[in-house]
Amino acid sequence: MIGVIGLAGEGLDELVELASVQCHSLTVKDSDAVRKAELAASAEERRRKGETVLVAAFDVDFLERISDEIWWLRNGKLAAQGDPREIARKFREFVAEEIRTRNWYPQVPPSLRRGDGRAELLEVQAVNGAGAPSMILRSGEEMAIRVVVKFHAPVENPVVGIMIRTRIGSEVYGTNTELEKFDIGRVEAGERRTLTFSFRCDLCPQEYAVTAASHDPNGVWHDWMEDALAFVVVDDRYTAGVANLKARVK
């Protein structure tokens, strides 16, 4: 059983049409889970009868599970073929890099904003390992959250902090300048400060949100932005959970 994978417009339909006269071909690109199970059973039945079965799909997990071999089409040509696990890994890595390169991810206004107005968060950005703003980050790369604050009144040693959460609101990691023993000092009205929190992006692939805030050491908020930033972590393999601990097995 041969699985065929590729992005939209990469030639899957054309290959299936050409191959249909020589072998049994299935297209499961838009099928639901039940239909996929039915098609997989049908393909397996034909394979056991000695027929060559070609299965075209956009779901690489599905193809990795049912195929004896995977062909990866790119720009209408065969980019790679071979062991399902190896080709699936290469394809996931390619997709992750494509998403990261295009850097497309919609931003929405903060879900909640409050504070006394003595400071204003002008910018909250995710920064990739190359130092460029990016909404798409690769698991394991160096990253940073950059917060730009403008002060509208004098503040003695303000505290600026961040909190990363999952899409459903579970806390992943939080810190601030006070915890990191970084003294901002006295800030006058009209001044700006840019704080950069740097760390390795050892997170599992999924969506995350960042809350950012500026406040007094006693906790009185100047500006608090809930869900000020959303970003996505991608990888070339599936990993469950939040922390990507990169386990080794022996």
C-alpha cells in the first residue's frame, strides 16, 4: 500500500488519475474519521489480495499508520519516497518550516486590559532565535518575549512581567523583573523601557498566549494585558503535553 502526501496543488489528484488505470487508487483528503477507517479497511483488503493500492491524503498521520511506503510530492515531482516513518518525519519538518517562514498567524485584541494608567504597554512581541519578531516558533530554538512600556507618570522601580498560558488557560511559565532581580530603577513620565525575557522554547507544539503587565512592587497595576500576544510552536514530530523534555530511551 502506497501513501501519497503533499500540500494542496502539489499534484496528488493528477497522480491518482494517472495511476488509476494500473492500480486501485483512493483519495481521502477531505474524509472524516469514520470514512477514513472505512477506506483504510477497504485498502487493506485489496492489499491482502495482492493488489497495489495508492492512497492520496493530506493527513500524514493517517498515511504513516496504514502505508507500507509513502511518496511525497512537491511541485508535481517526487520529492522523497520510502519508509512511512522517515518520510512522514521529513514532511512534518518541511511543513513546520513552511509555516515558520510564512510567519502567518492572526492577532486579536487583548481579552482584558486594566490598570491605573501610569504606564502603557506599547508592544508585546515574540522574537525567534534570529532576533526577528515571529508568531511561529520552533520547539527547542532560542526565543524571547519583548515588552515595550511607556510611562505616563513617575514610577519608582516598576515591575514588568509575563505569563505564558496554553490555549485553555493553563499556566506554563511566568516571571518578572523583580523575580529575576533586574532593577529598572526610577522612571520619569514620558520615558520608555524595553524588557526582553529570553529562554529556550522547550515547549510542545501547540498554541500559546502571553499576558504582560507593568505594576508597582506592591502589586498595583499600571497596565495589565490579558492575552496580549498569541504564538504557535511547531516541530517535526508530535509531542504530547506542554514541556518538551526530549526524552532519551535506552
